[in-house]
Amino acid sequence: MSATIIDGKAFAAKVREQVAAHVARLKDEHGITPGLAVVLVGEDPASEVYVRNKGKQTLEAGMNSFEHKLAADTSEADLLALIDQLNTDPAVHGILVQLPLPGHLNSDLVINSIDPAKDVDGFHISNVGLLGTGQKSMVPCTPLGCLMMLRDHLGSLSGLNAVVVGRSNIVGKPMAQLLLGDSCTVTIAHSRTKDLAEVCRRADILVAAVGRPEMIPGDWVKPGATVIDVGINRIPAPEKGEGKHRLVGDVEFASAAEVAGAITPVPGGVGPMTIACLLANTVTACCRANALPEPEGLTA
Ligand SMILES: NC(=O)C1=CN([C@@H]2O[C@H](COP(=O)(O)OP(=O)(O)OC[C@H]3O[C@@H](n4cnc5c(N)ncnc54)[C@H](OP(=O)(O)O)[C@@H]3O)[C@@H](O)[C@H]2O)C=CC1
Ligand SMILES: Nc1nc(=O)c2c([nH]1)NC[C@@H]1CN(c3ccc(C(=O)N[C@@H](CCC(=O)O)C(=O)O)cc3)C=[N+]21
């Protein structure tokens, strides 16, 4: 193995320290405690892992955590009423509605009912538009975490060929916007892309956000490339015992690590950074709401 392992877990711990320091200052100097509300409708395994880690880390950073767990058959009207209440609650600075939502709920409608200033996921059309036009916005947590690791590892990204595999609204598209903002030459690949292997081999920066376990093998990776593996896939792990699972990314780690210059592991890569950036966005939202200076280095 030749690649540098980008330690997202350690990086995330540093980001959370910076967040906690800023939270302490907000409390001491202004008597303000940032608050994050998370809304979970029904049960989704990926979301539950995320919510569990997040609630704990929100409290550890000194912030208030408000969890709203709603039944899977909650009506759209009830969900919108809750969001309305959180929008007007002065103790709530950030609102996150876990995705995916059950099929009977219109996610676009729900997301766009969140006050854009409290939209710490950065999914509201207003924030999407601001990001796309290079204006100050709330930046989606997962792509923001990826950008932080890339800048930390590479310094300048200017002029590099970046390939993002996946075009979802929550990862692929905002990731591409951020890379473009840092002057990469950006290609967005997806399930209809012709000769994906060839496209990937041109990437100085390869971001995989597909949701297919170990889909990208080492021979799709350009020698020396920086590989960011966003995928979180639970696969059976009979070697750990009957019915056990383990997490793997969208990249075949062992073979990719032979070729890449640097690579993020799964777990311990993008996942922890996503949560750290959610906390960072909550502090940023709180500062903006109170017309106070924002923490430095924690936004795009
Ligand atoms: N680490 C973290 O913090 C987070 C991790 N994730 C993980 O990242 C992964 C992606 O999530 P998300 O963006 O929400 O997923 P989506 O399912 O919304 O999007 C997947 C994308 O991958 C593309 N795709 C699917 N199959 C192929 C293929 N064979 N070749 C090329 N492209 C393909 C799809 O293309 P098309 O549009 O053509 O269908 C689509 O654009 C998942 O594993 C998820 O669990 C997600 C959020 C946060
Ligand atoms: N509105 C919304 N925003 C999201 O950002 C969002 C969402 N909905 N729905 C679900 C996905 C998924 N997601 C994860 C974040 C962190 C880990 C994470 O911490 N992963 C650890 C592993 C945890 C474990 O050990 O199981 C790691 O990669 O090291 C996982 C998954 C955010 N998402």
C-alpha cells in the first residue's frame, strides 16, 4: 500500500474542538447557546447511525440538541407544522430533516419549508442557488467535509481534474459546485456515463458518491490521485459472526490504496467529517442569526 490515508476521524475531532471553542465563547461573551433540531420520520438504518452519533457530538460541543422522532405515517401537514414551530423558535439555530423521507411525503416541499437561515443541510433551493452563484450560503455538510480534507491534503485545488461519480442533490451536485468554486475542471459522472473507468482514470481528484459497495477498483484510479470515498454501504460480514455486517465504501479500498496518492477510509473518512460540519454549520447559522462574527475556517 502506498497511499496516504486521510484520517477523517482525527480531522473531524479537530473541527469539533474548534466548534466547541466557538460555542464556549458565544456562551461566555453573549449568553447564547447554539441549538440544533433533528427531525427523523420513520426508521431508516443509515439515518439512525447518523442521528445517534450526531446527538452525542452536539452535546459534547456544548450545544443544545432537540430530537423529534415522528411515526412513519406522520402526515405532511403535521411535519410542516413542526418545521414551522422550529422556524420560529429562537433557541433553534439549525434544523435538519433526515432523508430519505417516507414515500408519502414530498421531500422538496418539506425541505423548502425550512427557514433558509436555519437550513444547516444546505438543501433549501435558496441555499442551492446561492452556492451555485458563488454567494454566501449554508453549504451541505458532506461535500463541505470532503472539501476541507482535499484543501488540507492538497493545498490548492486550482486547475486539477476532478471527477465526481454521483449526481444527487445531497452529495454529487453540491460537491461539484464546491470543486468548481476552487477552480477544478469538474466532470460529473452517473449511471448513464459511457466508459466510466476511462473517465475516472483522468481524475486527479476522484469523489465516489454512488452507494454501490466497492464499485470502483484500483485500476480506475490515476496513479497519485486523491480519492474521496463518500459511500457508506453495509454488507454482510460472516467472518465476524452470523448476521454481522461491516461498512465499506464505493471504492475498493485495498486495490485503490496501491495506486492513489491519498485516500479516505470507510469508516473513519467522510462520515465523521459530515457530522463535524453539521455542528460547524449550526454555529455559523447561530452567529449569522445574532449578527456576530462567524468562526473562521469552518465554512467554504
Ligand atoms: N459519508 C456521509 O456522510 C454520507 C454518505 N452517503 C453515502 O453516499 C452514497 C451516495 O449517496 P447519495 O448521493 O444520497 O445517493 P443517491 O442514490 O441519491 O445517488 C447515487 C448516484 O450514483 C449514481 N450511480 C448509481 N449507480 C451507478 C453506476 N453503476 N455507475 C455510475 N453512477 C451510478 C446515480 O446515477 P443516476 O443519477 O444516473 O441514477 C446517482 O447519481 C451512499 O452510499 C450513501 O450512503 C450519503 C450522504 C452522506
Ligand atoms: N438530511 C440529511 N442529511 C444528511 O447528511 C444525511 C441524511 N439526511 N440521511 C442519511 C445520510 C447518511 N449520513 C451519514 C453521516 C455520517 C455517517 C457516519 O458517521 N459514519 C461513520 C460510521 C458510523 C458507524 O460506525 O456505523 C464513518 O463513516 O466512520 C454515516 C452516514 C448523513 N446523511
